[in-house]
Amino acid sequence: MADGTKAIFLALDNAKTQFYHFKAIVIAGMGFFTDAYDLFCITTVTKLIGRLYYYDPALPKPGPGKLPDNVNNSITGVALCGTLLGQLFFGWLGDKLGRKKVYGITLVTMVGCALASGLSFGCTAKGVVATLCFFRFWLGFGIGGDYPLSAVIMSEYANQKTRGAFIAAVFAMQGMGILFAGAVSTILSKIFMVAFKAPKFNENHILSTQPEADFAWRIVLMLGAIPAALTFYWRMKMPETARYTALVEGNHKKAAADMATVLESDIYVEETGSKPPAKPNSSSYGFFSSEFLRRHGIHLLGTTSTWFLLDIAFYSLQLTQKDIYPASGLVYKASIMNALEEMYQISRAMTIIALLATVPGYWFTVFLIDKIGRYIIQLGGFLLMSICMAILGIQYGKLRGEKSKCGPTSKHDFCEGKPALFVVLYGLTLFFANFGPNSTTFIVPAELFPARFRSTCHGISAAAGKAGAIIGAFVVQTYTLEGNSKKIKKAIIGLAVVNLIGFFFSFLVPETKGRSLEEISGEDKELDGHANENGRNYNARTEMI
């Protein structure tokens, strides 16, 4: 490896864990906190939007207002479509312009569109939903850029020993975002319930939906802008990553100066009198070249396929929570609640599941990934998710119970089931998703590929995941909306099979634990080749930065 570059990378890889590492985790992590909050808070308010805008008193047997299937799928899924495009665009842009220059653009987009989502306007239900979907699409576009940039920035800043834990800690903020989405919705709906009392739906169909509830869902969506806005200044102050500056821009001196400031230590760089060759040597190859395909094609297939398969299951579970919770006994039947009470119970259930299952899974990954490795965590997570979902699907009817067994005074939609076991299996599935492939599919693409393609490849892998999430939102979710036991059973068993396929595709992804990014990607050999090519004109001098 060229001596100047080697000094920078050795300093980064061997640096002790220090304040700046934790600062970078917080700066990148708050973006992910916002991403998760914005993507999943919609689960807590869709039932409320249905009551507010889609109640139909002309039905033979009126029930609480409910979003039509296509509207429900659009509201929950449109942000994922924007996210997919954002991951591809900003992933590519991060390699072309640099991580730092693009990082601020994604944040401004997220803040602006989160605020605009809450201000969705219109004189009719269709008008409100159309503007909401428009702003959530562009919100997703900004969120999409945060995936490759946050992962790559953290991987390029981190030291070799704890790189996996640092990237996992950034991603763990997704769990905190999900938790806070539930908690904020719970608190806000409770405040509105106390302030604006209303009868239950079965007591008064019209007055059970408080007009003031129209402010509740808007405030929930708008609050997602706050954590992102708080970190904007610090994102703008972050220097470009040394690996991008040295390997892509070729400015070793600036890379060393930036890292010397960050690491608060001197870095010695050897500058040579030779100049780089006028044409790239044979080891320099393009993204659409046969050489890239030979070196990294299998890796890219592995990261895209596993993320795609994982997100079909993971987002199906997250986005259908509002439909699955009645089966768990955590939420009462809609007819005995007013609009805000239903929002409160759904949000509370989401918070409980996130606190006990979702969040712990992320932090198990943080503490163990550099000890047992990415490979074992991903394989084990896929396999255990598949087992839990297979049991949940096969036994779904018995675990949920039946409507016909509920008396007229029952508070629940389903009776004589096993709700405690249902919640345990559902929680374990989410736990092993996060202490498993949901974390590792985010981490590994930020380590496997060369610096000049790293953001692009992570964006492609993440976009494949969002394609899976879109299938969850627009296909799998249709099986849960009516509460039909047979359809939900088929969907859950199908997801178990998807997880099992993900287990086998994981064998395409190598272990990256304990190796430098340059060793993993093969850039160390490329750089040595450049150094040897210039060897005849080598005239080194050492400079302390």
C-alpha cells in the first residue's frame, strides 16, 4: 500500500475509541432515529385517519371509518417508494461528490417534508390523502439518502476493532425511533383524550370521532422533524471521511489533516516525488466492468438478495401491527372505543413491543457483533425468525382465538385464544430480526466494497431491501386488512419461507469482522500496485500533519 495512504489508514484502524467516535454515532444515529420515526409513526395514525375521513353512515351496518385498502397501502407504502429512489440516487451521489456534501441535503429534505406531511391540505378526503402521499414520498426520498451515507460515514470513521459495533449503534437508533414513534403517539393521544372527551363508537357513531383528533395525527408526523433539525449544524461541521479524500479524491495531505484534527493526534504522511500514472493501471476498474463483476458481483448479489428478503418480512410485521394487535389482546375491538382511544391503544401496544423486543435486539447486535461476527448473527437471525413465524402461522387460529366465541360484552375481537404466547412469538420474531439480518444487512454493505463504489453499492443493497418492503406494504398487507384468519395464516407462513430463503442466500456474504476496509475490498493490493508503478521515481519525504 502507498506509504502516505497507509499512515492514514493505520491511524484510523488503530485509533482508540474516543469522544469523536461517539459524536459521529450520535450525529449519524439521529438521522436514523428520524428515519425510523417518520417511516413507522404512520402505523399509529392510519386508523385515526380512517375514522376522520372515511366514515360512511350509509352502510347497512355502519362501523368505524376505515381507510380503503388501496388508500391504506398508499399511505403506508408511498414513503418506501421514495426511500428506494433516494437510496439509489444519494448512494451514487455520495461516491461522486463526497459523503459530507450530500449529507446535509438529505437532512434538509427530511425536515421539510416531515413538517409538510403534517400540513397536508385538501377540501376532501382524497385531497388530504393525495397531499399526504406526495409529501411522504419526498420524505422517503430524503430518508433513502441517509441509509448509504450514514453507514458509509460511520464505517470509514471507525477503528478496525469496533467498526461493527459503531455501525450497529448508528442503526440501533432505528429501534429508538420506532420506540419513540409509539411513545409520542401514546402520550399525545392520551393528552387529547383527556382534553376532548367523547363517547364510544357503539354509543354514538358521530361524536365518537373528536374533530380535534385531526390535529393529533398531524402533530405526530410533524414532530419527526425536530431530532433531524437538531443535528444539522453538527453534520455540516463533520469533515469528509479520510478514506474518501485519500482513495477517491487522491488528496492524502488533506485526509491526514482532517483525521489529525478528529483523532487529536499527529499523523505522519510520506509524500513522494512521483506522480500518479496518466492512465489508471489495470487494477483500476469501473462499476459496470467485468472486473467489478468478477471481484464483487457475488458479494453484491448476496447483500441485495438478503436485504430484499429480510425487508419483506420485517416491514410486513411493522406495517401490519395495527391489524395484528387485536389478535394479541393488546388492543380492544374498535366498536367499544372512540377515535383517540383506538390510537392510544395501538400506540401503547407498539411501544410495549418495541421496548421489550425490538430495541433489545438492536443492542444485542451492538454488544456482540465484533465478538461473534456478522455471519453467525445473520444466519441465526434468519433461521430463528423463520421458526418463530412458522409456529405463529401454523398455530395462528388457536393463538388468536375466534370472534364467534366472544360474548356481546367482550372487549376483544377474538376470544379463547392464547394471547400471551402470541405476543411472545411475535416479539421473538422482531427480536431475532434486529439481533440478526435487519442489522447485519445494513452493516456489511458498508464494509465489503471499495471506497469509490461503497456508497453506491450500499444504496443498491438498501434499495433492494426497500423493494422487499414495498412488497410487504402493497402485497402482504392486503392479507391482514380484513382480519381474515386464513389469509393472515397464509401470509405469516409465506414470510417464514421467505426468511428461510434468506438464510441460504446469506452464504453468499463473507465475514468482515476483524479486517480493515482496504483488505476486505482488495484496495490494499491496488494501492501497492500504484506504489510499485511509481517506484522508479520514488523520492519520499515525511511530513507531520
